Amino acid sequence: MELTLLGFRLILAGIFSVAGAAKLADIAGSRKAFADFGIPASIAGPLAIGLPVAEIAIAVSLLFVQSSWYGSIGATALLAGFIGGMAYQMAKGKAPDCHCFGQLHSEPVSPKSLIRNVVILAPAVVLSLAGRSGQGLSIANLNIETVELFAVFGCVGLLVAGGFYLRKISGKQDQIMRRIELLELLSSDGNVIERKDAGDPRDGLPIGAYLPELNLPDLNGKLVTNDDIFADGKPAIFLFVSPTCTPCQAMAPMFDEWAAELDGRVNLVFVSSGTAESNIKKFGGSGKNTVLLQNEREFADLVYAKWTPSALFVDAEGKVASHVGAGDAAIIELMDKVKASDLTQEFTYFKLSTGNGIIARTSVGDEIPEFSIDAIDGRTVTSDDLKGKTTLLAFWSPTCPFCAQMMEEIKAWDVAKGAGDPELIVFSNGDIESHRQLGMRSPIVMDPEHELAGTLGMYGTPSAILINEDGRFASETAIGASNIWALVGRNGKKSGGQ
């Protein structure tokens, strides 16, 4: 038993020392991981340094019987925190990268990573329960036979770790080879590819917006709509490709692999252009793939998929649930997250490193903060009032020219919206009387310094965010008229009451 306890200490010390050192080597990645887990930016920075320092301190303390008990308690507390955080994210349908071992190994949170942490927790709990005097043999008292035994186990461990990282390097090599093939294909063309109208690949509809109305022919000429895509109650990944797109050609084998891996869980829908014949050869040869044809780029432009190849995840309700993944690396990132996630969970969505770049003040699925504020018509608006119905919070300013351009549309929608449409609350500033003259039925709240609006997701004016009937954020912040209308289904996809 004494030897077993020593073994537990050495294993834990090795794990925590590697994890701490790897995180210190990638502090920026650690900071991003904390942010993805919903930790405020003001805290994520210090934690990105404090956590690896704590892990290394725990590793050192586990080496000595005098301090091992304290180290085991610290290890237990940290691992329990990790497990709780992962379980919470999974319960919300999220899969942020755990960044468990810094640049050495990081993967989306999944049952696999949860089980791994539970296994590591077990020896830490045993040592914690053993008490300060029950921490096993001291390293200083080891005999030759025991040292040789641990050396053998250490060599086996190194061989296993070496095999794991050789496999990882092999995977990276495959990606590098695909990139080389892609470069060779591009160079063999001898043509310069111009993307004058491509825009920024980080552009995109906010998560939580309705997918625009789809009405495109498939390879047989049959028109396909949103209802057809989501008729089986499954989410979909839209892949925006082209038969003349060389990077798409290089990724074609990966498309087939993903179609097989996600079969039964997700519908893969290719949105392309050109003739049916040219697309059958590239993307529809198996007969299983859904390939839709645009005349130009009419549907791709509606979802801001300006580049080929690009990918977009849409949940089973037909709402945008990821940023647009533009290019092979972003598409692979999205696919890895989708494969590792429970897609049946509410608020399943995927942020990508190539996302829209907005500094998030809120997270989809989080409860709204409690508040109470008076509207200009004398009504009191509280956070409890938002429960039981879907509500659009619009952030406004009378000095904003873009707001002025939207005003007539907002007023018309405020009057005409049906029972299935969201309620509306406008947060604004300026003169109360000028707002009264707008004649809106929905409440207008004066928030001069935008203090409350800032906690509710405001990002400039005009912007808006959707709150669901449970009082939770149901979307990212939408910026600008087109994205705001997308939240309520007026971007070519009708919402419930229209």
C-alpha cells in the first residue's frame, strides 16, 4: 500500500507538472479557454497565469511526504472544479476547448475529457482521505529494487506517451500534406484568383438568427426549402462550395469522411453553383449528398458565406448555431466541435476562432441579470417581465443615423407583429418627449449612459439581442439592421406570427 500511494503521488505530480508547464507556454490560449468557459475577461487574464502556477506547486508538493497531503487536497479541489465546469458546459450544449495541456493537447469538452478527469481525480481523492501521515513511502527511502520498478513503469509510460504524440504528429502531417496538395493545385492553374466581392471571412449572421429562406434546386431540378432540410428533426451543416474551387477539390475526401461520421446525426447540405453535371462529379457522386445549386451566390450572400469552401452549422429549429467557418482550418475546427458535442442539448452552438470578432458581453444560454427600470410611458420593466415570452431588446440612439433609417420599419413591425413574434423593448437615450412622439406600442426605456444596456449585450447602435421565454440569452448581439431583422425572422425566413 505504501508503494501504491507513492505511485499515485508520482503519477499526479507528472500530470500536474506537464499541464502547468504547457499552459505557461501558451498563456494566450489559456486566457481564451477561460473566456470560452464564460469567465469574464478581467478574471481570465490572472487565472491564465495563476492556474498553471498552482498546478506546478501541487506537483512539487506531491513529491514529498511532508507536503503531499496538502498537494492532494489541492489536486482534488482543482480536478473537481474542472469536472464541474466541463459538466456545466456539456449540460448547456457547449463544447469549448478544455486547453487541459496547453499546446500539447487541447480538445473540445466531451464525455471523453470528463471521464479522463474523473480517472485522474480518483488517486487524488485516495491520497486526500489517507491523511497527512498516510502518504506512502518517501522518495529518499526507496531501495534499488523499488527504483528499478518505477523506472520500468516510467519507460512504459514514456513509450505510451510517445506513441500518442506520434499519432498526433501523423495527423498533423496529413493536414500538411493536404495543404501541400492544395498549393500544388493552385500553382498548376497559373491563374490569379480574385475575390473582389468576398468580404471578410469573419462576417456572418449572429448565432440565434433564423436561417434565410432557402428555395434552390437540387441536382435533379427539384426545389428544396428549409422545411425539406429540417423535416427529419436533425440539424444541418451547410457546405458552400463550387466545382471550380480548387480548395474544395482538395477537401472532397474529407467531406466524404464527415458525411459517414455524422450520418444519422447531422444533414450535410452542399450549396454550389454551375451545372448539375459538374457538381455530380465533384460532390454528388455517391448519390447520398444533398447538393443545391445557386444561380450566382444568392443564398451564400444571405448568410455571409463569401468564400469557398465555407461551412455553417444550423440547429434543428433552423437557426444559425455557429460562426461561418471559412477555409479548411476553420471547417475542420467546426467539424471537430460538432462531432464531440451532444447535439440534442439546448443552446448547442459553436464559436470559431475565425468568428465575427465581437467582444461578447453575454453568452447564449446564460440567464439575464436582474433589473428594474421605468419606461417613458410609466410602465416598470423588470427582468421577470421578460419571462414567459420571447423578447427582442433593441439598443437605440436618436443621434445614430442608422437607427433613424430603421425607425419606420421598427414602428411598422411594432404595430403589425403577431402573437408568435417576439415582444420588443427599446433601450435609448436623449430627450424623452421626442421618443414619445414616435408613437410606439412597445416600451421605450431611457438608459442615458447605457449602463443597463451594456450588461444586456448592447454593442453600439443599432444593435439587438434575443431573450427566450426562460429569461435566457437566445442569441448573440446582432449589429445593424439586416442582422437585427434576422433575429426575428425577417431576413427571408418568416417567424411564427407572420
